[in-house]
Amino acid sequence: MLHCRLRAFLVLVSCAFSFAPAEAWSSDTTEPVNVIFDTDMWSDIDDALALAMLHALQDRHEINLVAVTVSTDEKWCAPYVDLIDTFYGHPNVPIGVVHNGLNTAAFRRLFPSARWPVTRYTELLSAEKKRDGSFVYPHRLIDDSKAPEAVALLRKALAAQPDGSVVMIQVGYSTNLARLLDSGADAASALNGRDLIRQKVRLLSVMAGNFADSTIDGRTLARGAPEFNLESDVPAAQRLFANWPTPIVASGFEIGLALPYPALSIERDFSYAEHHPIAETYRTYADETSQKWPHNHATFDLTAVLYAARPDRNYFSLSQPGRITVLDDGSSRFDNSEGGSHRYLILSEAQKARALEAMVMLVSQPPRQK
């Protein structure tokens, strides 16, 4: 046990580097962080790379992956999560799926000029078989019908954890977590959703919003502009940011855009396995979309994972406290407020190389049992 004065000093140093809300983080850095990961796992490949990061962090005993929930209502998403979990040697991580949520048809209505789905990597890898008929990537879930409903799983997972021990990471739409907020008492807990979150969760790390101007495909995307994760389920995002009872740290679109994952890593760092789901996902995405191969890919969701797992490593700085408000078109506004419980990530030029290197090392780390 650290001497109390040294322990206090370490806490002060950690806060000076990360500006994390004091109530969000324990000063005991030896215990793995209990993590729940909520992902759309559908429209882009950064979700897959983020999940690979979480498994590497679990192998390093930095986190305990309590559960994964999927916010896209498509049958191949959960099997894909399962095959990633299985490949990395953690096949028993509970997986929950949204019911009556956003699916391909809903996205075509929301974004009529866009191509949905942009890629079928979840289906192609989940269904891929060897000549003998066995799966190239073994998994127990054949489709999402055998997986528990997401909110029920979230409530059960939270109720089983010590108070104030859980960090939740949301890298897709807010559907599942907004429904968790609205949930009532059940067999898992006598608390309603908001009170259960308040009791068990110490931080929500979310990939959402735009908090600085950025440039993409030669055009400027203004601070606060509509962002995909918010646009996809605006009512849920509005409820989440208005009512979530613990600190929230948002990684805006501009952060992941500034830290592209290098294709060189995909070409060289995954050859330890004849069939690697992360490398194949990356290449499948390139084949199925207009992205050229090789290409460097934005790390949107990875940044939310990196901050959640390592808030005190100075990979990022944080804004002043305030409140994030989601507007009806999926745009967002941040208002400084001394008592606010929301902050967003800020990335300096000096931080870029370290943050990207950390993400690449974690994504490409071989499974412990390989």
C-alpha cells in the first residue's frame, strides 16, 4: 500500500496530466478497469480495431472486458463480435444486441443519398468457411437471435460490478445507453437505469460530435457540425447527453481524423496468423468501398478506448468542464460550465505520435495464447 502522502501526490500528478474528473478515476492503478463496450460494429472498421485494442488491454491486465453490446439491428454484428472475442482468447465475454433498433432499411431512410451498408465485413467474415465446412474464424453465435437483449445484459453486467468501478465506452449510436437510462427495475437490480448507472459507472467515454474545425476530402467540417453517431439516433443522443448521471468525455470526429491508422501496420504486423480477422476486415472494407488499398484509416473509435483505459498517460488533453447539447440535426454544442460534467478530448501536435503509436501497438498485439 502506498504511503498516503505519496498516494496523494500521484493523484495530483495524474490529474495535472489528464484533467480527468476526480470522481471518475481511482488512484489505485493496479486494478484492471471494468469496461463495457457499446458499438455499432457495422458501418466502419474502426469499431473492429477498437475491440482488438480492448482484448490487448485485457491481456495486459489493464482492463476487464465485462460485456459488449451492439447498437445495430443486423444479424451478423453479434457473430462478428463473437469471432473477434474468440480469436483473441476471450470467448466468454457476454454479447448483447439491440432489438427494434437501427438497421439497413432505417439508414436508407435517414441517409437516402448514401450507400448503406458501406461494407459487409461482419457477414463475410462471420460466414467464411474452410474447405471442410468449418469456420475460418470460430464463433458460437451463428446469428444474433441467440444473444441477450442489450439493455437486459447491460443491467445484469452493471449490477454484478462493484460500485463506481465501471467505465463505459460508446462508439456507435446512443440507442442502447439511452434505453438503459430509461429502464426500470428488473431481476438484476431494484434500481432504475439512471440510479444504477450513477451507482456503478464512474465515466462514459464516447466517440461523438465535432469539437474543432477539421478538413476531410478537401472540405472543411466546422466545429459542431452534424456527426454520424449523433445523426443516426438523434433522440437517443439527446436523452443520453441531457440525462447521463456521471462524467462524460467525448472524442470528437476531429481527433480520430487526425490520427490515421497506418496501412503499413496491416501489411506487416498481423502475419503471425495465417488468417487474421483484423487484417482481413481492413482489406475487405477496402474492397467493398471506394477506399483504395493500402490506405490509412481514421481511428475514431480507438481514441475513445485509449482515453478510457489510460486517462493519465497524457495522450490527450481535456477541455474545461461544460455541457454537450445535441441538436435536432445531429449537430452539437459545447457550453463551458464550471459545474459541468462533460469534457472533450483535445489533441496537440506534440501528442499525436505517442497516441498513434500506442493505438497501433495495442491493435497489433498478438493474442496471449497464440
